[in-house]
Amino acid sequence: MSKTFDQLRKMDEDGKWFLQNQLGEKKGPVAFSVLCDWVARNDVLAGDKVSEDNLNWTAAEAVPGLHMNWMAKQGGETMYGPFSLLAVPHLLAKGIISDDTRLVNKVTAKELNKSEAKRS
């Protein structure tokens, strides 16, 4: 297996991830895969923090395995994010983004529309 896969598997097996939202509320410990599910449902927002030990906290969007690399560009230059591409259906359903929103990867600068995002 790849080194990245092995690292992600180890993170999941440890099951010691915690989430702290912007209100200071904490959840966990959970497996890394559960944390990824929360990200995909847009239950983890930019500014929320995660920790493996409940002591040292990192911005969720700074954890590479969570893939919170996407921003929504709406009406000119108004931006929302970052979030995971997997969260797009939830963002649409909640009315946070609209059908004409452009999605921009903050790492690669690649742009997608809603239909292109569904294929990615």
C-alpha cells in the first residue's frame, strides 16, 4: 500500500480524534473516518479545530487528510469555505451555495461548477 494510505489507516485505527467547534463544544474521541464523514456532511467548518490528544489543536482545514481545499465563489468575489468537495450536496441542500456557484480549489486554483463537482 502507499505511504499515504498507511498513514490514513493508522489515523483511523487509533480512533483518538476530537473536534472542537467555534463555540468551544467538543466531540470525540472518534476514528478518523468518522471525522471525515463529519467533514463530508459539512458538520466541520473552517475555524473548527481537531486534535489527536485533546490537548494540541489544529485548524480542521489544515489537516491534509480532511481535504478541506475548496472555496465557493458566489456573485463576484464573495467566498465561502474552505470545505470538502464531498460537502457540496449538503451545502446546496442547505442553501449555503447555489447552482451557479463556482468552486475554487485553494491549493491548485482549479475551478469547477456544480455539475463538474458531482463528477469529481
